[in-house]
Amino acid sequence: MLIFIASYIQLYYLILAAQTWRISMDILKKFQRKMTGLSYEEATQETLLLLKSRFIHHYRYAKNLLVSPEITEQKLRQVLDLGEKTDLLEYFKNRSNIKTYPGLSKLLDTSKLYQDNFPESERAIISQANDICDHKFVFLGKELQYKEEIDWHYDPTTNYHWPLVHYSKITIIPSKANTDIKTLWELARLQHFVTLGQAYHLTKNEKYVIEFRNQLLSFADKNPVEIGIHWLCAMEVALRVVSLCLAFYFFRSSNNFDSEALLTLLKLLLSHGNYIENNLEFSLQVTSNHYLSDLIGLLFIGLLFPEFKQSKKWADFALAELLKEMDKQVYPDGADWEASTGYHALVLEIFLYAFLLCKENKVAIEDRYWNKLEKMFEYVRAYLKPDGQAPLIGDCDNGRVIIWQKRPTNDHSYLLPISAILFQQENFKMLGHAAEESVWVFGYFGWETLESLPVTELPSSASFPNTGVYLLRDKDLYMIVDLGEIGINGKGSHGHNDLLGFELFYRERTFFVDPGSYVYTSDPEARNLFRSTAFHNTVMVDNVEINEITPGQLFTLGNQAKPTINRWTTTLEYDFLDAEHNGYEQLTAGSIIHQRQIQFNKVLACWLITDTLKGSGGHLFSFFFNFAENLNVEILEKNKILIIDENYQLSLALVPLDTEGLTVEIVERFVSKGYGEKTKSWGVVYNLKASAPQTRRFLIAPCGTEDLFGIDDLIEQIQHWQV
């Protein structure tokens, strides 16, 4: 074994030494990327982890052929730290020493509170639960309909049936085009069990318990341990654990939650815990929301079902690792390191629900981790637009730990009432932000706490230098600028080529937008298009990406571009941001540094963008501006752009102030506000063929809906701006 490990390490250093020989074998390149940045000792440990992972896959496959890993009732009783003659159903229905969230501990009171204050949301939950009973689902922009029993491996949207073989023999990209494994993974997370549970307590209708029971038994029967796609990814297994644990608390009071349902649930939890423990998504170089999800799965079993003999070990390990990962994955300014607002919200939920569960069960967590959790909420408060929507920075796959309430994917406003209650901070209570989720989590105590807090105004400008996000805002004027690296220690799994790019919200809606991510593996071409430079509000040089995008590598970006923040100033009258990046430093026609300065005049409600392309050589400079959906775009004289929202009777002008050599054209774009969804939109690109250095300025300002009235006066004024 040691010789084998040493050979792997020698191979790594051989690759490094042979780089000048341009070794092109894919397997060597992949191994090199995996080991880049690691010391000899770390490379040894990483190799051990790789070998262990592959050994486990082969070992589990071979063992599965000989011995079924299914949990029998006899095996279950052997690992339950209870007497042999214990009536399991009576015990688990009546135990009260284990605490879940306050809202679930007093479901009668919580349901009444919800009915009194959210009648429309109550009707929506009941409607969704009825669809679930009819086996109608909507996941990731797709509608799934099953006639009688759910086929957990069949995707009706593409008529594709995933193979029922050992998980180690399945790849996530099937041969059939446009088939996305994530569609059925969403179904098998069983997060809709929460909706059934809510509907049961809101209506007292036993049909929702019966449907839960039928689906529970069906899932266990049709998904033998380690067989099929629902055992392929530990994260999916772990998020299913959360759903199963919550379902227990929703349904255990019903007579239809019988011994068969209980035994099935306990067996599933045990087999899931064993699987997660053996398939942790851990790497010395890179960990992400996947590993965090694995850990919360183990923590939920460990704390909510301590009767398993493995539970204490799982809970202790999971909490210790979660805290280590918070130190690693969450920047000091509170942002998740994956360069994505969507994944920030998911990671925040993981830490939130883990910490709350520990708090309810008197498991101590140091104050510094609670403080960092509060900073994660502060980052959300800062980046939310005036309408409560999140900017679409980086990837998003609609991931949630618990879905208490269905809402648009980019609506992160539900997090603020939870944080207002948890930290009893009025800064997190902002007018118009819903509180439905906080009722299910905190119950009456949470409601009274929230009601006692005054409503605060929208946040002001802010900077998050660790993650590289800057907010230029004043009341209903909002711009977010991304100056961060690609994330995850330079891997860029969920980052985009959006350096120096921005989103802009004016008065009632978003005008300039980041496109979102759309899909991952089901359409590689679209995947790369949505994370490309041209789809973001930034500058492209010679049609070269800011960071290299390699076909086939859907979850990595090149790590060429390094940002530098030259100056950040915020006052009551204006904000000024000056930054640059070196992503075009290696161009064959001559090195280019892109510097962008943004002046936000809060008095005149306008933005001046100055792009300076420093360097040498002749180049094609492309200045991209991409607009949100449902906007009319017109080109006027001197390449001025009029952007109109007819519904709100709002319009903005995009005006180039240095027009020599500039051409402009309207280009087709798309906006994806949720995974699997896209809406047609428009953008413009200004092209300039010229020798560096070059400077071009663009003014964004309000105007009339039919003309550019007042723009010329404003242009005259900005000549005298000083910052």
C-alpha cells in the first residue's frame, strides 16, 4: 500500500516537472489539478482519501453482490440502545426528551398561529399537498406527473428511466440528451413530506398522513440500499435524512403512523447514516456545500435519534467538522466562499438549522460561531434588493435544507425574519419581508419576538472585501458589484466570469442583471454560456474569457484573473469604487489590465462607469450590458440606449460619453431566476477596435419613457464631479 501511495505522489511531482513537455493525457491533468497547491504531506493524505474512496466503492459493490446491506428488524434492534422488549411504536410516539424546533414542538399552536396570520399561504400549502397526493410535482422548472405509484427512477419529462444498478456503476450524465439527474434527485430529497405534514396539521385530514406513509414505504421498497441514483451522492442522502426526521415529528401523533411506518423510517435513517459515514464528500483541497450537507445529515440523526448506538459518534463528529468548515468556508465578512449568492443561502441554512438543533438540545457552540452566523445573515441583508430578491451572482440550483414555504428561488427575504428572532435584532426586520418560515421554526415565541421589533429602513452602501462584493445603494437605488475571485480556493465550481460586473435596481425593478446559471450537466453548452464573460455586465477583450472555460469541465474555471481594489469610498452624497483585474494579461496581441471606476451620485440618482483598458497592442474591446426580462430596448442617436419598463412607466438611459470608434448592437440574452428556467431578454454590446490604452465612459441615468429629456444637462453636470 505504501509503495502504491508513494507512486501516486511521485507521479504528481513528475507531472509538475514535465509541464514544459506539455503532457496532455487527461488522467494526468486531472490528478495534477487535484494535487495543485498541496504539500508533499498533504498530497500523501489526499492520495489516501482518493484510494479510500475508490476502494469503498469497489468494496461496497462486491459486498452488495454477496450480502444485502438492507437493515432487517433484527439488525435494527441490535443497534438501538433500548431493551429487547421495548414497544418501539409506543416509545417513539411518546418520548419527549429530544427537542426539535420550537414551532414543531407545539404544532397545534403553530398551526393556529399560521392560519390566523397567513390565510393565503395556508391555502397554497393545502393546494400543493393535494397535488402531492395526486403525484403532481414541479421541480427545477419541470412538471412531473405519475399516475398511480411514483416511479422514483423515471423522469417523465424526458421519458428516461435511470438504471437500477449499484450506485458505483452510474454516471450522472446519461446518454439521453437533456436528461438531468437533479430532477429526480429533487423528488427523492422528500422535502415535500414537510408540505404534507403542514397540510395535515392545518386541516387534520388523515389523507396527508396516509399519502406520506405510502410514499415512505414505496421509497424504501423501490430504492434498495446502495441501488440506483438516489444512493449516488451523499449530499442527496443527507438532505433526505433531514426530511425524514422532520416527517417523524409531523406525523407521529397520527394513528396512521403505525409500526410499519416507524420501522421503515428507522431503517432508512440507519442505512442513510451508514452510507453518509462511508461516503463523506471531503477533500483536503476543496470542500463545499456537499460536505456540509453530509454533516447536517449525520447531525440530525445523531441528535434527533440518539437511540442508535452510532448516534453520539455521528453527532460529535458532525458538529466538530461543521465548526471547522465554518472557519474554512465562510469568510470573516460573513460570505460563503463559493462565489454564489444562491449557495450562500443554502450554506447559511445548513449552519442555521444545525445550530438551532444544537441549541434546543443543549449542545454548546462557542459564541464566535454564532457571531459568524449573524454575519452570514448581515451579508444577506446587504445584498437583498429593495424588492427582497437576491442578485443572481454565480450558480444556483434551488437548493434548500427545509422548504417550509414555496417561493421564487431568488427570494431570500425569508431568512431575515428568522435572523431577527434568533438574534433579536431590529436591523433584520424590514418592511414587506414575509415571516411564514419563522412561524414553523420558532412558533409563538418567535412571532411575539418579531412583532415586538420595529421595522427598519433599507440598508445603506456596504463592502464585503473578503468575498469581493460591494453594494452602492440609497433607498430604492441599488447596484451590486462583483470584485471577487472565482471561489472555493481557486477551483471556481460555482463562480462565473463576472469580474467587475454588476446588477442594477432602479425604483421598482431590476434593469441590469446577472443571468443566473440555468442548468449544469443536461446542457453543457448552455452551462458555459451562462457563466461566460459576454453574459455579464463587464468587458471582454479579443473574445477571450476572463478566466478560461474548458469544455467538459462544467464545475471548474481557470484561475487567471486576480482582482485588485484600488479605492472604495461611501458618503451620504455619493459612492466611489475603483478596481481592476489582470485576466487579460497573457493576450498574444499585448497585455491588458481592465480597470473600472464607478461613481454613484445619490442626489442625481445616476451612475458613471469609466472603463480603462491599460496595456499595449491592437485589440477588440467589447463592453457588455445585459438587461432583465420584460424590458424594451431601443438604440437612439449617437449610440445611446433607452431601456423602458412599460408596466412601471420607468426608463433608464445608457449613454456612451466617448463615442469615437464605438459601434453598438442589440443581442439576445436570457435570464435564469431558478435552475432549469430561463426567460428571453436583451442586451447590448459596444465594440471598439483600437490600440491600448483606451478609456470609455458610460452614464446610466433616469430619463423619460419616450426620449432622453434631461440627459444632455446631466452630461454637462458630470464633467464637474469630484470624488
